[in-house]
Amino acid sequence: MESIRTALAMGADKGVHICDPVLDSADAFVTASALAASIKGLSYDIIFCGQRAIDDDSGQVGAMLAELLGIPQLTLVTKLDFAGSSVK
């Protein structure tokens, strides 16, 4: 929740928090599937995912989420600049 509040304070239009005890022991694919199901019906310009998982350090959820949504993805970003509707 703190990350969502920070993102909203920095200008994000919306944040989504999924809270389900079933996901407590979920692997990366189950987590990505839950996220994809939640995001599919929403309008979005960009989706940010963490670089690493705190449990197994696999870093797979973002890539799997992009695949499930059929959208392009980047695996590591250190700086992001917006210019109108373009991102560099």
C-alpha cells in the first residue's frame, strides 16, 4: 500500500491493490495471472512492476504479466522520461 500511495503522490492516476490470502504462497505465474485478470478490464498507459521478488528473487512476474496481457515489456529501467505521449 505504501508503494501505491507514493506512486499516487508522484502523479499516478490510479493504483490497484490485490489482497487475497491465496496469493500468499503463489508462484510467479499465479501472481502474474491474478494481476492480468485484474488489469485486463482497466485502461492503462504504462504498468510498473518491481525488479525482484522479495521471496525468491526471480523477477519473473513483470515479464509474465506482459505476455499474458499481450503487451511489450522492458525488464530493467533505470530512468524514464516522458515527452507528450512518448517515453524515453
